[in-house]
Amino acid sequence: MKFHAISLIAFSAATLASPVDKRQDGNGPYGPGVQKTESSLQGHTIYMPSKAPSNLKLPVLVWGNGGCGADGTANALFLKQVASYGYLAIASGAPGQQGGTNAGIMKQSIDWATSNAGKGSYANVDASKIMAAGFSCGGVEAYAQIYDSRVDTIGIFSSGLLENQTAARTWTKPILYVLGGNGDIAYGNGERDYNNLPSGTPSWKGNLPLGHGGDLFSANGGRFGKAGINWLEYLFRGDQNAKAYFNGGSSADQWQAVSKSLDRLPTFS
């Protein structure tokens, strides 16, 4: 499998400690987001909207945690927010689980979503639209999914390649970079990877000088999470407000942003 070619060495766990804000479970139109597990997908945590109409199609986000940790609730505030906007999110790791994860565990999320979409409780899941994303070491796990034809786009939150550092020169899938400025331990890695992308690869890179992980642990995932949701809404629903966010609108949230070939960004709506 090609994902073995990408190092999964974790960024220092000491950089990942952030207070968790439990005030909200998502304020999107189909929320709050709810958390569950499935016996058919052990070692993972699933997030779904609580108020989605039966005819709403739910694209899929698969998520890797900071430190490649196995607690699938580590980024619950962000993932419940994603779910509240009408998405199925699957985090590597069960709730409260100890230990670590790897790219193969994230691939299990993709396999399960594609096998269960359209069935039973997941009748409205649309596994033809999948984003793989993650924070810190989890972002490296997400990078590994770029070779999977079922994955449409990648999201990198405070992360970057640790080995095979020129791999991005060949990538053509759309990629979102959400970085914490030069105080972010992964800043140099993410900057290098973005700069290595071919000029024709649709991509956006935003820096918010909040350090590693930014405000991802704030209510509803903060501005870091807002960028991720706008990317989902732009690609998978063709939302025009989300499109405007990546064409200058993000400056209202104080992002220092650059982009490549967004005019070539495919939408799967």
C-alpha cells in the first residue's frame, strides 16, 4: 500500500495540549451533532447530524487526531460542528481510547463508509464525496489517503510531511492547509508542502498566528474549524458563500491566505 511510504512519526505530544471547550455540539442547520459508535467499525468514533431531513445527502469526512492519538473524541467540538452542517464524520479511535493510530486505521473509515452508504441508518450517506483530513500527526495520516481514488480532497491542519518531503510535487488533488503561523511547530512543514504543489493543483493555505492547532479546540472548532467546513461546503455542495470565503472572505477572520488555481477547483455538488 502506498501509505507506507509516508512517515507517521508524531509531532511532539507536548505541543498538543489545549483546554477543551464543551459549550457547544455544533450550531449548523442540521445540528447539534451527535456522537456514536458501531460494532461493525470498532476503534472509530462516528459523528452525525441530529436534525438532517431524510433527503439530505451526507458527504463524508474521515479524521486523524493530533499525535496520532486513538481517542476519537479528541476533536469532538470540531467534528460535531461538521456533523451539524450535514456530514458524516468518522474519527480514528474509539471514545476515550488509549494508544495510537495509523494511516491504515483511517483507511478503515473509508472502507466502512463506502460499504455502508445507502444502507439502514446510513441510507442518506453519500460516500462518493470523501475528504480525508487531520490535525498534526493526523494530517500525515490524511496525506496518505491522497492515493486512494475514493478520496476527493485532503485537509491539513497544523501538519506537513516528515519524510518523502518532495512528494507534494506530484499531487493534483485539491488540498486545504490550515496553519497556526510561525509559532506552529508544523508551520515549516506545511509551508514547504504547499509551495511544492504544482501550480495547477487547486489549493488554499491560511495562517492564523495562534500556534499549533490554533483554536481548533474552541467551541465549534473555532476559525480553524470554520475554514474546514467552508472547504467541505464549497467542494461538496457548491455553496457560494463558502466559495467567497476562499476568494478573499477569509480576511474577515484575519487569515493570512494564499491560494493556487482555485478556478480549477472541482465541485462535486
